[in-house]
Amino acid sequence: MQGRSLFGRRRSSRRPHWRQSRFVGPALLIGATLAGCTGVIADSGTGSGGPDASGGGEGGGGEELSGDFRGSSAGLRLLSVSEYRATLRDLLGVEVPGTDTFQADTPVQGFTAIGATRVAYSAPKVERFEQVAYELAGEVFAEGGRRQDLVGCEPSSSTDPCIREFLASFARRAFRRPATAAELDTYAGLVASTADPDAWTGLAYAVAAILQSPSFLYRVELGEPDAAGGEHLRLTGFELATRLAYLVTGSTPDDELLDAAESGALDDEQGLSEQLERLLASPAAQTALMTFLEEQLDLHHVHKIVKVPEAFPDFTPALAEAMAHEMYEVVRDVAVREPDDLLSLFSRRDTYVNGPLAALYGVPGPESANDWIPVTLPEDGPRAGLLGFAGFLASHSGAAETSVTKRGFFVVSKLLCREIPAPPGDVITVLPEPPAGGHVTMRERVEQHMSDPSCKGCHLAMDPPGLALEHFDALGVYRETDGGLAIDATGEIDGEAFDGARELGELLAAHPDVSACFARRFHEYALGTALGKKTSVTDLVGAFEDSGRRLPDLVRAVVLHDSFRLVSAPR
Amino acid sequence: MKRHTLHRRTLLQGAAYGMLAAVGLPPLEAMLNGNGTAHADGTPIPVRFGIWYWGSGVRRERFFPSTPGPNWEITPELAPLEGVRSEINVLGGFSVREGGIVHHIGTAVLKTGRGYIDHGGFFNTDVRAHSFDIDVARHLGADTAFPALHVGVYSDGQFNGEGLNTRALSHNGPGSPNLAETSPRAVFDRLFGVQTDVPSTDAAPFPSAEHRRSVLDIVNEQARALRARLGTADQARIDEHLEAIRGIERRLEANPSTGNAACQSPARPTQGAPDLRRPDMVLHNELMADLTAMALACDLTRVFTFRHHGWTDDPVLEDLGANATHHTLTHTEGGNQPTVHAINVFTMSQLAKLIERFQSVSVGGGTLLDHSAIMAYSEVGEGWSHSLDDIPMMTIGRAGGALRTGLYHRSTTRESVTKVNLTMMRAVGMDVEAFGEGPHRVTDPVGAIMT
């Protein structure tokens, strides 16, 4: 292996060195912060609130985005594990085997889609891609497999013309663009040279080779110069079709979409809109669009809830599953099934319960864990919306105690898109012990956050929403008191007061920053990049508001926006 | 009717994805020279390198001994290592000499000898360069089937939402973490091959090694053509891809390495990744230690990183009386943190198990440990204070004679932790003048532990 560097490296100084002034200190669950935390980056020059000032975007260490560019740079995108599986299902009609077949995706800034533009496929993953290509090709082309359906003919020899026709059509679907003549020559040659004992074997090798091609494994978004003379690159029709298909269906563009790309139909808004509507109506759209909310709202955290058995003997895997089921069903209803105002997720009292969940909520419900019924939680009850779901509350707690910081951070960071800097490195981070023999409420325990000058700047922003939820214990069960002591669940955000989870939910359901945050984050998700904090998205936020804040309308606004088909020069 | 060679579900017969299947079992016995320091044909016994890591530090006052030298007293948190004290050095007084987001800065410096890059957003740091184990792998493992093995016991990887710097113990560079594999059967399958029954048929296997190579040639060419159209960041990702393909090709060449007499393909574990809620930490540590020891004994690789648990992904160890994760407890448990301490003791007991496993592998006239240099560390001194001083570090093994063992060495001048990295690199025979950048740049190893 002479002359080879084990890991040929690009220069690591390709990004500017930014002052690390903003993030100093530990990544803590309960921590302390810089003074002067106003809920946005301190030197952004803007006050708190205001849709444009918020954002999940870059801080001082931002890199490849040039100024206000609203998009990612030209380049490659990985396929996520679920996109890979869905694509192969659509291409070959077979399921990728195994559960730990692949290493998990690597999200960046909360989204797998952003990781897809920045992270490399790991070596084990590349190895598995090769193996799976043969596993699936072998399955399809085995005797009795669906090879004739796939290929569309029974080749009489390894040079039967129908082979090249098949390769052209399969490679077009796999590469999401027409294969070049050179590529087809290569694959036809491979069929001929590996057709032992027959053409089917050769075809299996060719299909396996196509599934290992970088043109299959990467989504290429290199674009072409803008015919209208704009300074950025425009995605080609095929690249746009690919972006659209993966965003809306989580899988590869079908033949009709590829045909639309080829004919130029996607070059104008009407053609693009027609295809968009067709994809939005497909069953796959509901699943794919849920991915955005799953990642943005931390829904997947419900799968790793840990509770200490002595404190929570009722917490069983079955209960965990019920918590997950409820959350996902309600979010699915509001987001994609019967699309409604996304912000109503925080105030709605319609939900679903089975036996154990009904008992947890203290509402009438079925006996059995297998029976699910829709319910409406009481109007004057303590619970409404996402912040009242047991799944949310339990996953944003410790194993035995609630976590004001986890819950508060979720509201401030994920719902309001406000940045909370890291705590400074030199503070003692253990909360004071309660007085000997005495119990104090969680509010009293975290008081120090709000009185200590090095803590309070950011904790004043972050803790109150968490404290509003203190009537729900670490499992999400309602409690009148905290160890016999009265719970003070009051707080305020931007001067607007609330008392308890339901009022907080209602506040969030009407807060402009929450809708701006959804819009901005979906935009980032769709573009595969974090946006610079100076990058304005007011047009998108306005469109989202005007349309009633439904997720499909947000999808329409993002896809039909010019930014969806622009990329900047490769980084 | 043509005879069809492809049978459903028997695709991997002879496909030999794993190295041992390619070379045939069992591997050749290694014959040794007279004093057991080299193979009979004169090739030296290769030295192995590893990193063993755990998150959230220790309780300083119960970890570090007070007497430097060979007669250090066994402290409460080192107690599990008493039986292997002759194999290790404990290192105290070394510091991460740069501030930053704590945990993040420690892990970046200990991996790469420099600070992180902060991309903004929620603790979204990444390393600036590849981690030093990559350099070691380049030096030691150019001819082995795998350049390195990255395993772990517990990780929930995806849910912490923080940057790539927090996800892995090893990085090929920015945007390229080498995630620790926590599924024992996945590690086995990758190393030792997918075992399937080989039916009695004279049909050609699908895929054959020859045709796999032809396909990889095509893929290589396509990747290079695509690379030419990309920016530098994406070129680097394609380079990683090409590197991975080179690894597959290397294994297809199927040159049996001399391996070691103690090499034997272990039984395939049935376990996947541990349950996130109730992980069997002891079992999974044992399975991974076994797989690592065998991978080294069989010379499938000479470099490993072993991530016991992180600070953002760590379990609730209910058996030890914990009612929160290790990291949480370091910030919430009062007094002198007895549960945190119990977890630290437990973690050290798991390291001891790996050391004992390596001791049980005969290599040359001694053990695998005699021919290994393992660096063990955590990314902070103490969890509750996030101290960057007194980073707990150990070296394990004799590196073929380059390392002393059995010592407690303390830096009295807050030397950079990177001196230990440099020590390891020198110990495995790398001719490296310096390691680290800026305040972490060092040119001298820790002399007291080198022979």
C-alpha cells in the first residue's frame, strides 16, 4: 500500500477561527451562565423576541455560510438510514435486513438532514452498503425471485439488448438522473463479464454495483449557473426532484417525478407545485414529514426514558410505549393527518389514552392497555398540549426527579428558538443540599440559579417555563404538592405571566416566536443547513402565519420559495 | 433450463466478508524466536495501541494516590486495579491547558491536542483535526485488516443534540466521528465475518472475491470522477469513502497475517447494543473486551478505542443505588458524593476486567499487555467542578518494553495532558517530534514512565 496515506486529509484550517467567546463552560443539566443572557446571542444587537432574531442557526463559530445566503452549499448529501431503506424498497421491492445493520445517523444541530450535508459515511457503513448491495441483489435475482418483474424481460444472453434497456432505466431511478452512455457501457460490460452461469448473475452484479455507486449513495446537489444571472447556482431539474422527493416522501423520486424533471416541468412554479401536491397526497408523506417534528420536538427522547423502580414502580416498558404512542398520534393528527394549526399542539386537550395512560392522567378510560380511545382533557384541568403529555414530561426529567432545566431549556430553545449559552467553566455546579431533615420544593432548590449573578442572566430566561411544569412529577403524574409543600408554578415570558402548564401552553400557542421558530427550523431542515442569525426569513414566517400555520402549507411555502432550489458555491 | 447459482438466503456462503473467513480458520500459528520477542522469521511482535475512556471524571481525593513512585497506595477508586497494579502507571497533575466549554474542551484536547471548533447552536462543537489514534493507526496498522477498532459499552449517541466532538473517541477529521460500536454481534460480524452454513454445492459463490474487486474498481473510478467536481469539504468526505473501500480491498486480498497462537475466532455473540434503560454494563464490557482482545491477538487490527460511557450519554446504574445518570449525579449529589464514588469504583473495575482479559492472551513469551500501550482517561478532573486540572490518566501495558509500569507519576508543574499522548506515540515507536498545538504543544514525553 505504498504511496497511500491512510487518511488523506484536507487542511483542517479551512474554516476561520472564531473567538469562542460565547460558549464557555460546561454542558450541564443544571448550570450557570454568563451575565447578560437575554435569550439571544448577546452581541447580535437585537433584543429578545422578534422572529428574525431567533433561530437555531450559527453562533460565533459559524462557517461556510456567506453573509445572508439562505441555503446550503453545493455538494453532497448522505442518505439517512431510513431514506436508504425506503429507497431500496422502492427500487427493488425488498427490505433491507437487520436492525443493527447500520450505524445510526449523525444529526447536527438537531437534524439528521443537516448532518447529511456535513458528516462523512463511516467506514463500517460503507462496508455494510457493499454487503447489503449483494444481499439484496442476490435476493432479487435468485431463482424464484422477482427478477423478471424488475428487469422486464428474460435475457436470452448476456448481451441481449433488453439488458441495456433495463440498466438504463434502473440506473436512472437509482442515480436520480439519466445514466451516461459511459456508465451504461461500464455496467453492460460488467454484466457480460460476470454472467456465469447466466445473464441473471451478471445482472445481479450490475445492480449491486449500481447500489454501491456514489451517484446512488450520495444525493448530488451541484447545481448549474443561474441562467437569469443570479450569483448563486440553481439546482438542476433532477436535483430539485430529488430534494423534493426526499423531503416530502423520505424516498427516491419516482418515474413520474423524474419525467417531470426531464421535461423541464419543474422549472416553473406550476409544474413544481403539481408534483409537490402529488407527493404531499402520498401515504409516505405523513411519515416523512413527521421526521421533522420528531427531531424538532425531541419526540424520540420518549424511547429512552429511564425511571428508578422504587420511585416509579408503574413505569414499565408498556407504559413507555403508551406514552410514545399518544404523543406521536396527536402530533401526527395535527401535523399531517388532519392538518391543523401547529401551535395548537401546545393548547389542545384532545388526545388518546389507553388503560394505563388514562390512569396516569386521572381520566376515565379503557381497562386494557390494548384499547385506545380519544378523550378530551378537562377544560379546567392542569394539562393541555404537548407540555402536558406524560411522554414529554417523563423524557424531560431525571430518573427520579423532575428537571427544571431540561423542561425549561426545551421551551426556550426548541419552541422559542432562543439560544442559551453554555455556563462558565469555573462555577460550582452542585445545588445546595436541602436543610437537614427538611424537604424543599424544586423551586427553592433552583433559587440559587436566579439569585447568583453568574447564573441568573440565563436561568431567569430558562427556568420559569420549567418551574411552570412542577405540578407534574418525573413520570408526568399530576401532584398537588411537592413533598407536602405548595408548588408555585407561576412565571413569565417576555413580561407575559402564566401559572402552570395549561396557561404556559396557551401562551406558547399564541406566541409569534413559536411560529417563527417552526418556520425557520423547517426551512433549515429542508435546506439541510443552519441559517445565519442575520438571515431573514420573515417572508416565510408571514406565509406560514397567513396560511393558518399548517405543516403542509409550511412545506408548500418552503418548497416553492426560490431558496429551495439555490445553492452557493461548493465549500 | 439454465442452472441457477443464486439461492435465496445463502448469499454469503464463501462471501467472506470477515477477515478470518477469507484466510481460513484457524489462522497460522506464530512461531517465536528464542527469547519470545519476535517471530521465528525475525519479524518483531507488533505493538498494539488502545484508548480506554470514561466520562465525567473521578473524585480526586479518592482517586489519586499521595506517594509518587512505585509504592503508591491503593486508593478507594483505584482499588479495583490493585490486582493489575504492576501493569499500569497512574498519572496525576496533568492539565487541559485551555478554557472553553468544559467537557468539550477536555475531550477535544485529549483526542487531538487542540481545542474544538464551535459551529454555534447548542454546544455544537467538532474537532479541528483528526484524533491522534489515527496517526498511531497509520504507523502501526498499515498492513492489518482494519486500521482500528472503535467499540463502546454504552451510548445513546443520537439524543444529546450536541456536537460531533461529544459523540466519539476518535475522529478522522471534522465531520467524521468514528462512532463506538456498542453491539457485540455487529463488532463480531465486521471482524470475524458473517457465519452462514455453506451448503454442499459446486455453484460459484455470490459474490465472488474477484467480482467484488471488479465492482470496487468501478466504484473507485466513479468516486474519483465525482470528487473532481466537489469543494474541499466534500472531497474530504469522498476521501473517507475511498479509504473505506481500500479497507475492503485490503481484506479481499486475503493475505493471512501471522496472527498469534492465542488467536481464535470467538463464538458469535447474540447481543446487540445494550438496552438503553437497563443496560447490562458488566456483560457488555466483558463481550467488548473479549472481542477487542481477540481482534488484537489475531492481528486483525493493532489499534482500538474503547468508550465505556460518555458524559452526555451515560446510564442510570440502579444496581449501585443511582437514581440519575453518572453525569447528573456529579452535579446533584451532595456531600462527598457517595454514589458518584461508587460509580467511579465500578468503572475502574470494568477497566480492570479488560486488563485481565488482555493478560490472559499469551503473546510471545508474555501477554498481550506486554505488547500493548493503552491510555486510559476521562475528559474532566472531577465532574462536579469540571476541573481541567488533575485529569485522571493511566497507561497500561509495556509497549514491547518501551514503557515502565507500576508507577504513580505526578506532574508538579501542571504539564499538559498532551505529554501523555506524546508518550504513547513514542512508546509505540513513532518518530514524532511534537504533539499538540498552542498551549498543548509538547516535545517531551513523560520520561519517568519510559524506559
